[in-house]
Amino acid sequence: MTQLDYLLAFSGGLDSTALLYLFAQALKNEPQATLTAIHIHHGLQKTADQWVGHCQRICDQWRIPLKVGYVQAHAKLGESPEAAARTARYHALEQHMTANSILVTGHHQDDQAETFLLQLLRGAGSKGLSAMAEWKKLRIGWHYRPLLRYSRQQLTHFAHSQHLKWIEDPSNQSRAFARNALRHDVLPTIAQHWPSFAKTIRRSAGLLADSHALLRQFAQEQLTQAGADANHLPLSVFESHSLPRQTLLLRTWLEHFNQPLPAQAKLTQFLHDLLSAQPDRHPKLNWAGITLYRYQEALRWHTSTTILKAPIHWSQFPKPLILNDQHRLLATYSSKSGLRTLTVAEIAQLTLRTWHHGGRFHPADRTHSQRIKKLLQEWRIPMELRQQIPFLYCGEVLIAIIGYGIANGWQTIGEGWQLHSELF
């Protein structure tokens, strides 16, 4: 039986306190499951250190291990402080996850209604209006929201009935944040006329999620048939399609960046410029530190920031290696026996470096090695981008060109840990 590792995001507030109590009770007699609470210290409140102490006392009382992650959220251009804090929080949580991890959060029915309406007011499509799924596959592990069927009022009643103690975040009262303004000024009025609006919204969000899944499945099939991958999108995929279908295909392909997508107007204009451009023209689209551009009849991308400024040791393998906001290297557990077992000494030698010209590489899907320069040309990587690609070494042995290929004999390393050669 597979070991399940539950990682519960514990802020110390009402929702996560009730959730932690429920999980602690449910897993008492589950030997194949572990429960760990993790508290993210944002440093945004003067009492943040006191919150850590509160969470530690609760976890000590319930005999649950607690981990504390410290983050500093810096909003990018055009990004809200809430979004920046949320991104930093999830990045910190992911660092503690493996393939067997299940991230558990205390989002409830009222949170779902707020998310739906905020997305509606932002002009979101079916993906945004799908709001939050109960189960969501992450790049590594899963995200589980078991409280989406329950209201904030129900959780409050339960917490009082169990004599639970929690902390109140004063920022939850600030109307400066869009979600709080909606929660305190808009939703009470809606509830007066439509008392069951939160349940109705949850049902609508579920229907939209189903519709989006069907659209994405169609688009993914089209992309696969066209030979698209995470690194390039053949322009031929857009042929004989209407603008809505072209936009759907492009948005589906862009989802692997794990970043907020550009506005619909920008995508539409970029598609027009891209498909009508003469061969000597190179239209580009820039957003969130990413640049899309045309190269050899395909759409490709690169980041505007340098991925590696110096060699980086992956000393905590198999934990994800965080390179920057857009890039991290993953390893997930495979049930297949490992082709290569890493010793402690070899793990200490896992290093990411940039390419300094020359050398050979034997991709796992080929019968022989080839010059790296020839492979980069074959993979249609422009000269100016080749220094941005991380090369993974074990000592002096090149074992992966990240995002493009894994060396023969290194497809599975570390007693079954599958190396995922990708960036996101």
C-alpha cells in the first residue's frame, strides 16, 4: 500500500484550525498516512512571530509535526499584493512536497463563491470561472480541498463546539483588498435575496470546470497531432482554424508556464501579427518575464531573466530545486525499478551549469551520442538562448539538458526517482 503524506497548510486561523483538528482525528488509525502541518511566515504583520508560536502550541498539543516556511512576497508589475503573497506561499509549500504528498488547504464554500465572483469581475473565461477544484494534480503531488462543500458558518459552529482556539488576521477586515471588499460589502447583500447563492455558484463552477476540461482535451489532442511540446509550437497547428480555436490552442499550450496568461486582447493581437507576418518579421509577446517569438515556422519562448548566474548544487535531491519564480527542477517517484541508483556521494555532486560550447551528449531516445552543438541546432534553439539552458551534471558526467533530453541510462535515478527534465 502506498504511503500518503498529507501536508496541511496551517495559518492558525479558523478554517485551517478546524481542518487540522479533523485530519488529526481521521488519521489516528491510518498507519499508511502521515500528517504534517506547515505554517508560512509572510512577515507582513507585526504579530507574525506570535502566530508561529500559536501554531506550534496547537501542534504540540495535538502531537502533529510543524514546519515553518519564511517568505517575502514582492509583487511584480501589474500583480496585486494578494496574488504575490499567494504565489510566494505556494512556492514555499511546494518545496516540502514529493510525488506522494497531498497538499491540504482549508478553502470552503464561501471562498469558492468569492473566487468565482472575483474571476467574473475580471472577465475570466471557463477556466477562471471553474474556480477551485476539490482535487487538483500539481506538477508534483496533489492539492486537496476537502471543505468546499461547507460554509464558513458551519465551520465556525463546529470550531466552537470543539472548543478550538484560533487567531484572527486583522488584514481580513481591510477593504483595500478586493476579496475583503467583496466579502464584507457585497456578499451580505446578495445573501439577503439569494440565501443559497454559494451552493448555486459551486454548482455553476463545477459545470464550467467540466466544459473547460472538454475544451482542453480537444486542444491537447490537436497540439499532440501537430507535434507540439513544451518548447515549441508548430505554426501549422493554427491552419484552417477559426480565431476562437486558434486562441484556445495557444492558451492551452501556454498553460505549461504555470503563470497567469496574457489578456485576451493581447493574445488575439499577437496571433494576428504572428500569422500575418512576413518571413523576415518576428512578432513577440512579453508578459510575466516570458517572451514568445517565432523561430523556424514554430512558436518558441524564453525567459527575460538569467536562469543560472552560477553553478547550483542539487544537494536536497529529490526535493524540487527552485531556480527562480518560473523555473524549478522536479523528481517524482516511479514504481519501476531504477536504472541508476545514486549514492549519497553522487547526490552531493548533482550540479546545474550553463553550456560552455563543445562536448557530446547521448540522449536516452537515441542509439549513439552526438555533438551538443548539433543537438541544439536540431532542437531549433537560437544561439542567443543556448546559454540560458541548465545542464545537469553528476560530477563531470552530463546527465540531462534540462527541458530537452535526459542521458541514456539516467532516465530513472535514485532508487526509483524519475527525473523530470522540465522547467515551469
